[in-house]
Amino acid sequence: MQKIVNQHLTGERVLFKSRDLSVEASIFDDGESPLKESSNVEVIDSVFGWKYPLWYCHDVNVRGTAFLEMARAGIWYTHNVTITDSTYQAPKGLRKCTNVRLERVQMAHADETLWWNDDIELLDVTATGDYFCQGSRNIHAKNLQLTGNYGFDGCTNVVIEDSRLLTKDAFWNCENVVVRNSLIVGEYLAWNAKNVRLENCTIQSEQGLCYVEGLTLRDCRLIETNLAFEYCTDVDAEVTSSIVSVKNPYNGRIVATHIDEIIFDDPQVDSSHTSIVQTEFPCCPSFCRVA
């Protein structure tokens, strides 16, 4: 493997179509697309300071490296890319890629990042930015710390574990989502989604979990969550806390310690199709107000 060490690399396409290359302790600066169309490339302890550094690449391994803010739209149309122990400050990163692995990566400006990718693994990733991971497929995240609205919009086959998600309108238009052992804070959670399963999660959401086809909750806590489950089908919810209000679920089963208000005010929704159990008052329907 050819090695480049301790170099200041400038100019457009400075290492265009490189093969079997290791770049270490170097700076890419003042030139677009420095490694475009390259394959079997590793970048170690280096700095990307300009736009489009890794487009149309194959088999890329980046370690201990910084993508500065001007390295925007940094990795597109690239296959088999691993980034570890790195800082990624640029927006619009990692689009239309396959087989993406990020481990111990900090993403300070992750707006519009990880769009339309397939096969993503995120381990110990911290990301701040709106529209994170839009339209991607086959995602596994563990210990993800996400701050930013509209996370995971339109995604398919998502598994998230041991994470904190502060994201308004997360999981909209998704299909096949599993979230375990996580904190989710944000309004209007998972609208228009299909097959959503939440296990041992703490959730705070205004009017969250509505318009979902196939919703399962196990051992979840809903903090100040109101107007939940509106127009949901096939709800199977076991909640270990109270719920502020439940509104117009189409059918299913909801168990909670207490529900302050149960609302069925749509004549097209038959309340008899939904079983609602309040475990603090299992025999007393007077605690269940129906509006």
C-alpha cells in the first residue's frame, strides 16, 4: 500500500482515483474532491478542510480524523465506509452510501446528514442537526445521542438501543422501527409510520404516536404525553406510567396506570374496538372520562 505522511495536499482532485493508499497526519485543503473515485483507501489522523472529499469511493477507512465545516457534502455515493474516533463538523454528509459504519464519531453540524443510505451502523455517535438519517434503510444504532428535529424521517428497518433522542417529529413515514432502552423527547412522534415497537423507553411527546399502523409499547413510560394514539390501528400498549390523554384509537389494547382523559369524539371511531385498562383503578370505570 502506498503511503502519504505529513503532507499539505491542495488542489482539485489532488489524489483522484487513488488505489491502495494510506494517508496519515496530512491536510486536504483548498481543492474540491481530493479523493474522488478512489478505492481501498485509509485516512489516519488527518484533516479534510474542503468540499466533497470522498465521492464515488469504495472501501474507505477513516480513523482519528476531522472533517471541518467546509468539508460539506463530504461522502456521497460511496460504498463500504468506516469512520472511527473522528470529528465530523460538516453538514450534508454521507448520502447515497451503502455499508456505513460510524463508531465514536461526533457530528456537530449533522443537518441533512446520512440521507438515503443502506446498511448503517452507528455506535457511540453524537449528532446535532435536523433531518438526520432521512430516507435510509437497515439502520442499527446503539448509544446514539441525537439532538435535532425530524430525525429518521421516511426510514425502513430501524433498530435503536440505549440512546437519547431529542427530536421533534421523529420516525415520521417510517416502516419497521424498534427502539429499546432509550429516552425520546419530541412532539408528534412517529406519525404515519408502520410497525413501530418501543421497549423500556421513556417518552415525552405532545400528541405523539398517532396515525400509526401496528404500534407496540412494552414497559414504557409516557411523561406528559397527551392526545396519544389518535387514529392508530392495532395498538398493543403496556405503559408503566399515567397518560395525560388518549384520543380516538381505532382498535387495540392500551394498559396504563392511569389515564387522565379518554376521548372518543369521532363518530366513525367505535370505542368498543379498543380495550383500555387502568391498573390503578381496574374495577372503577368512573376514573375513565369519555368525551
